[in-house]
Amino acid sequence: MLVNPILNKPKNLVLYIIFWLIIISLNFLLLYLGFRLKLETSLIDSLVFYSILGALGLSYWYPTKYISLGDNRKVRFVINHLIGGIISSAIWLAAGYFIINNLFNYTDDFTTFFSNSLIGQFIIGALFYYLITSYYYLFIYYNNLQKKIANEAELKNLITQAELKTLKFQINPHFIFNSLNSMSALTTINPDKAREMILKLADFLRFTLANNDKQQNTLGEELKNIRLYLDIEKIRFEDKFEFIENIDKGCLDCKIPNMILQPLFENVIKHAVYDALEPVKLNLSCKKADNSLKIILENNFETESSANKNAGIGIKNIQNRLKLMYGQQNLIEIKKENNVFKVTLIIPN
């Protein structure tokens, strides 16, 4: 609930009082030096009238709060505040005149000055009304803008999280279906390998479920997941691929997106290992560089293999996830040179 911005913080109230003390001082100097009123008359006039106006200024919050600037009835808005300015200025002058005449008994130069300057003071009162209400409207506008920005940021974050979860959930079924198909084939051909594959898959799923709600994980934990995955694929392809790690020790505790590496290895298995006649070497390296983690996965492939045609859905999945998480387009690089497929990930840290 919005409260008067002048009263919601002691600092604001102090500044408001200082503002009116300056106005009182300026008015006193104007009356005493400019209009040549008596010292006492100038002082009392300034103190009484502008103290009342300062108090009235606090009450202007209520019409500002309930007469919305966002309404489409602009004519009504203008009329309401025209009337508000007239009424508040009239109240201000009447209250000031009553207090000074009845409490201080000034009837000489004050009465003459008041009568001669009535229209000018009435305009001043109205102008202060519009000045203060404008400040209140600016406060309301700024407050609503901040809420809108916060709500949009929260909505954007929710959408991003939903998209990230959708992308992440694309990975698990894809791998599981492949594994189930392989187990089905091995059941009749080699039951022992099928049993081993089932146990490995159970370990993999247990690890995946334990980390499923995380958006980020350490590189060390992700490598455990990759090794489980490759152990399962080893049962299918035996010696058709070799996995080599070259990881700097300082990288293992760095945070990376959860399950960001698995699609890379799935891509290699599907597009290089599956069709290969010769063993495929998978080289994974990682090092720190320029406040980021540089992860490189390289593998050789045969010219006739499908790796030469398509990088697969896993690479696109990674591109989308990195863009959503870090808001950058250039965090993945793909190269094919001399029958070597190379993917480089840059993970900001």
C-alpha cells in the first residue's frame, strides 16, 4: 500500500520541513525588505501562512492518490484538480487571516497588505497545490514503474527457468530411450551385458534425479555423470571409442549448467562412434581463461560418417541453454577440420 512519500521516511520529512523553512525565510525577506512591512508583521505573516501551507501540503497526498492520472477521463482529472487548487488556496488564506487577526490582533499594515495582495497570494496557494501534487504524481509514477520493472524481470526469469527446464528435460528421455533399445537388443544377444547395462543405467538415473532440480552443478559432478553415461555406451560399443580427460584441477569446483556436457557426448556417440569402423578418440579438456571456463571436446570421425552432415539436436539444445542463462550468443564454437570435430564451450564464472 502506498503511503505519503514525505511521511514514510524521517529523512523525507526533515527535507520537507527544511524546504518550508526556506520558503518562510524568503517570504519574510520579501515582505520586510521588498514591501517594507514591519519586522514583526513580516515574521508572523510568513510563519503563519507558510506553516499552514506546509501542513496542507501533506494532505494533498489524498486527492493525488485517489484521482488517478492513468484514467482516461482527462477532463474530469483537470476539473478535479482545478477545484482542488481553488479550495485549498481559499482554505489556506482564510485560516491564515483568521489566526493572525484573532490571535495576534494585527489590523493595521497587515490588513491593508492582505487586501491588496489577496489575488496574488491566492495564485501562490494554487501554484503550491499543483507543485506538491505534481511531486506526488511523480512519486506514484516512479513507484509503479519500479513495480512494473520488477514484475517484468520476475516474469522473464520465470519464463527463462521454464524454457531451461524444457530444454533440460529433452535430454533425459532421448538418452533413456536409446539405452532401453540397446538393453532390449542385448537381452537376447548377451544377457550379462544387458544386466550390467541395467545396473549402470540405474546409477545414472539415480544421479540424474538427485541433481535434476539444479540449474548448475560443479564440473567435477558433471564429469561423474559423463563417466556413468560412457560406461553405459561402452557396453554397447565396446572398444569403438576411447575417452581421454585433460582437466586442470582448478576447474573441477567451477559451476557449469547442469547436464550441459551430456548432449555433446551423445552427439559424438550418435554421429561419429555409431558409424565408425575405426576407434574414435574423445578428448575432453578444460582450463580457466579470462574469468571463464573453457571446455573443449574433440573427436575424430570418418568422412563418410553422419558427423560430417549434422551436429544434432544436442548442440542446438546447448546453444539455447547458454543463451538463456548468460544472455550471450558466442559461448559455443563448432569446428570441423581434418576429420576432427571440435566443440568449445565458454562458461562465464
